Amino acid sequence: MAGFLESLLLGTENEAQKKNEASTVSNMAALATQYGFGQSQLFKGLAALNKGYTNAQGILAKQGQTATNQILASKKQTDATNAQSLVSKGLFNTSIQGNLANQSQAMTAQALGGLAEALGTQQANLAVGQANAQQGAYQSLAQFAVNKVAMQANLTPQYQGTPGALGGLAGGFAQAYGTKLGEKL
């Protein structure tokens, strides 16, 4: 009976306020934990993404070096075959030797140029892919932060207690005299 009279006279605002504040603090802590975990996962994903693209760039560079070595080895083989052929035909120190050397050099330059163009295109595509993937990751991180702010706004305390009879009388008294509660008259 005493609890009922106390609630009737004093109201339940303080009790409801305390419960809501405790709930809000608990919910904010849970939200901070979840946000921290989610944010760390997004950063881990971004780091893995960058590592993957770095590895791909390394593989592309190795493939380019291997192809360059193959082109240069092919040129050496062609030059050796041409020299052997000229020797066997007795044309070794003739203008034909110079023409064959120029032709071999031109073919090698063309092959190396084509390789450089292909590698450049692949590197550019790789860089664009990485930039797009990073943009998506950063966009996800930004949206994640926006969602956190929205969730925090939804966690503001809602006081639903009743003012009680004494609170209502004090409020009416304060309005009648034009002062706020707690201020001196």
C-alpha cells in the first residue's frame, strides 16, 4: 500500500527515467561493441582487398618479365640460326647478314612493344578494379557509420512515468506564480 501511495503522490518519473537511462546506457554499449566489430571487419576486408591487388600486380610483373625473357631468348635463337645459315652458304660477312640482323631486331622490338602495351593495359585494368573495389569498401564504411548514428538517435531515452499528485500540484503552483520549479520566488 505504501508503494501505491508513494507512486500516487510522488509519481514514477524518476523510476521510469532511471530504467530508461540504464537501458539506454546498456544499448549504447552494445551498439558500440557491434560497431567496433563491424568496423574492424570492414578494415580487415579492405586490407585483404589491397593485399590481393598487390599480389596480382606482382604476378603480372613476373609474367611480364618471363615474357620479355622469352622474346629475348627467341631473338638470340633466331640470330644464331641466321648466322649458321649464312656461314653454311658462304654469305657470313655480307650485306645479307646486316639485313637479317635488322629484321630480327625489328621483330624483337615489335614483340617487346606489343608485350609492353598488353602489360600496360592489364596494369591499368587492375588499378581501375582496385580503385572501384576500394571505393565500394569506403562507401560501405561510411554507410556503416551513418547507420550507427541513426541507431544511436533511436536509442534516446523515453520517459513514460507519471508526475504524481504532488508533482502536478507543484507544477500548477509554479505556473500560477510564473516561476519554474526550484527557483526562488
